[in-house]
Amino acid sequence: MRRQRSLLPLVLICASSSVLLLTATTNADNLTFYMKADCLDSTNYTRGSAFQANLDAILSSLPAAAAASSSGFAKNITGGAAPDQVYGLAQCRGDISAERCRACLVNSAREVASRCPGRKSAVLIYEGCLLRYSNASFFGEADTSNPLYMCDLDNATQPQFASSLDGLMRSLAEKAYGSPRLFAAGSVDLADYEKIYGMVQCTRDLGPDDCEGCLATNAVSKIQTYKNCSGRQGGRLFNWSCYIRFEVAPFFNAQAAETAMSTGYGGYEEMRGSETLQYDLGTLRAATDNFSEEKMLGKGGFGPVYKGTMQNGQEIAVKRLSTISQQGLVEMKNEIVLVAKLQHKNLVRLLGFCIDEEEKLLVYEFLSNKSLNKILFGA
């Protein structure tokens, strides 16, 4: 029989290199177990200011938005101009339910006031979720500063443990940054019916290259070489942009993890390889007043089209493909791969696309009071 093992106390190594013993059981059921808060900016906001109002709006909306998305991820930007804008990001571990995702993030949003009072930038890390906000944009930028290591007190005794662990974590990292969800979990067999269980995840605002750098260069390669984690049976490394964990006992929901890994958007990498621009969902929501009816230009077989205005004044048309139509997804792939390569005065130019949460969007140039008939045949 496989030896049953509870997750024993861990050594916690903070950015300041202080060492604490944690006696709490930090297993998969304790997802709101507090890990760390980084108060990133010494600048404080004024109570009752426009910044605080925007921050309160971000903190109240992100938990529900992340829980409602199929990937447990959400980001948002409040309206208004700098220095009152707030950029917010929330993400849950890929194997947890929407209900537990929301509970974890609600707890994070509630705790931020006491952990980082008055700060304009902060990151809160829990076992099951991450919450981050700032007065400056950080989306799409891998941040590996101030890593948090957590290492098991028990040493591994199997001779092949180190090599098996390295192979498992590198394999999971490749799966993660090669998929839209930027998440992977799995296990590898050891002797005597034992296994090593591993999980890796990047925040979903990153592109594959940045995720690869965060996981492969700044996490997987360091977890076994760090002085207090080398040769241990379990360990974790948290960066602000990625996370890895391994144990010799199960700690994740295998069925939910498998579902998360198999859920993606067909043709995603092919679309990313086209010469069109990948737009941020928050940017397109802001441009179209959150896809308001007043901005709708019309509705076709695959979804409605909205007029939008970017911050630089550029006018765009956004086609919002059906969230339940697989045919719409195929249509999107074909349009991006084929239409993006065509340039002609009689064709509306495809500017880019967005795949985020449940949304599949195509962005075109906006032609005021024009149609293909008018271009071809006159007024």
C-alpha cells in the first residue's frame, strides 16, 4: 500500500530570508491559507479620494468576475485618468471550483486593507488564489521579484527522487505555457507505489514566452537548488506571475485539473502567430462601454458587432462571437488566419483579436457610413 502522509509543517522563507515554522496543515482543502502580502508602493492614497473609490470598485468586482469565468481569472481597469486609475488582477488555482474561487478572492479583497493599509500597489497570495492591484499597468509583464519559498521539513529518501521531480516539473511547465490556460498538474511514479505530484501555473495576462521564462527560468530551475528546499519531499515557489508546487501526497483535484488542462480554444497558437494584434479584454470593454446596446452596430449569424473608441481616439468595430458556438470559433480562426493576410481597398481591415475568459472577439477598422456595396458601386 502507498504510505499515507499528511502535509507536515513547512519552512517558510520570506523575501527577508526570515524562517518560520508553520504548524497548520496546508492541504488542498485549506485554500484560504494565507501565504504572503507584498505592499509594493510606499505611496499612500488619501482616504475618500477618487483612487480609493476606484480601488473599492476593483476589489468588489474582481472576485465575482474571476469566479464567473471558466478559467478563474479576471482583470480590470477603472475609468478616469491617471493618477486615479486602478489596475486589478485576480486568479484562482486551476483545479478549484467557482464557489471556492470566489470565497478565496473575497477573503483576499477583505484582507488587503489590513495587510497593506493605504497602499497604491499590493499583491496578496493565498494557497488557492492571488489578488493584485496597482496604480500603474502591470498586465502582460512577468514579475519574478520577491519570490516566496515554502519547503517541507522531510527529506526525500528515494535515489531517483531529484531526477524524477525535475522531469515532472519541466514537463508540466511545457504543458502550461503551451496552453491557453497557462496551467498544468500531474504526477510521476516512484518506487514502492509512491508518486510525486506537481502543479504549475502562470497568471493569464502573460503570453507563452513570458510564462515560459517565469516557470522554467525562475521557478522550476530554482526550487531544488534553493538551500532550504534541496532534497525535500515537498516545496512551493510563488512569484507574482507564476507558481509551482510539488508533494509526495495528492494536493489537487485531479479531475478538475484534467478538465482545466483540456479546456482551450482551438487554433489559439495559430491565431497568435498571425500578424494581427492581440487586444486586452478590458481595453475592448472600455472602448465599447462594456458592449452596451447603444454601441451595437448590428447583429450577424455569429454574434453582434459594436462600435468602439480607443483611448487614442481610434474608432474600431468589434465582432463579439457567440460564447457557445463552436462554429463561431472556427469562423474566428479562419478570419484571423486568412483575412489578416489580405490587404485590399475593398476589404475592411482586420486589426486584431481577443481571447479571454469566455470572450472571443474580432477587431476591425471602423468605416463610418460606408459599406462594401458603396465602395464597389458608389453611393
